Amino acid sequence: METGGPAPSFGRSYARMGPRMDARGAAAHRQRLVQSAHGSVLEIGAGYGATFAFYPPAVSGVLALEPDPTLRALALSAAGAAAVPVTVRAGTAESLPAPDATIDAVVSSLVLCSVADPRAVLAETVRVLKPGGLLLFYEHVRSEHRVLAAAEDLLTPLWSRIAGGCHPNRDTAAAIERAGLAVRTLERFGFSALPGNPRIAHVLGVAVKA
């Protein structure tokens, strides 16, 4: 979860809420997200390390960035139990600590909704990926239903202030394509993250750098 420096209270809230989301199906989505990961991986907004357990043996190492200190401490603990080497560092997705064209896969799990500047994040993603490198993304996105999308537009200004910068109305797949990445696979589905919450649009996909 990347928020570009949220209040510590949000990190604590997400640390409590995230495992409940995972139990309702988010963990299975994360597992599918990283199944094609390989080589050198850079995970942005790693949160509490929910994806670490799912990285396959084809991954030689993961550099995981998380700006929130509460979540980063949990990620450090999760890294110790991962089957592949995981290094956790403080950092944001707008400035990736990797040279040009050195990363095989960038992983984004419920992150691009909350970054301050999605275009900058995706430009950095393109910069660090090798030719043929992958962006693996699992995100909640703007509804395709006109009425629901309009409601998300109305909700976003307030929601982003209380939910660590989260924007429920971003069309993330379109933003990825505008950044110059080719979307290879894209699955769209509804998911209710917590009991009583409505099913909102999510995407799970793979994009490739030419």
C-alpha cells in the first residue's frame, strides 16, 4: 500500500484491515498476481508484505518499497519468512532506487489508487524495466457503470483524505497503456473487500515493456 507518506494512523488501520481483506479473497488475487514474476523484482507499496509468501522460485530477489513505518516494520517481519530473498526499504514509487532497464518485473498490489502522481510512478516503472519486462498489477478501479462511476467521482475528494490518498475513480489500465506499456492480459472483476462493503471493480493484469 503506497500513499506517499500517509498519517501513521492510516498505516495502523491498514495493517488491521488488510488481513481481513486477504481472508476474503485478496490473498488469492495476490498469489495469481505474482505467478509470472521472475528474475529481479521491484515491489512498490509493499504494505505489510502480503505478497511475499507467494513469489515463485523463478524470482531471484525482491526489492520491496514501503513509505509507512508501521507497515514497513510488518513487511520486514514477513520478508524473513519468504521463500525468496526480499529486501525491504523505505521509499516511494515516484522515485525508484534502481538503474535504467535493470528490473525484470515491477509488482503493484493495491497501490496505484493511492500514489500522488500515477504518471510519475508509471514513468519510473517504464524506466527501470528491462525490454520485455513486466508490470504485474492488482488494483481497484473506476466502475464501468456510469452511475457508479459518477458516485465514485463525488466520493473521491473526501475518501482520499481519510483513506491514505486512495482514489476509487482511477482508470488504471488506461493509465498503464498511456505510459507506453502494452497490456498483455487483463481480468476485471467485482470484489467486496470487507463484510458489508459493496463489490467494486478490480483489475488483475500483466503489462509488458517493448
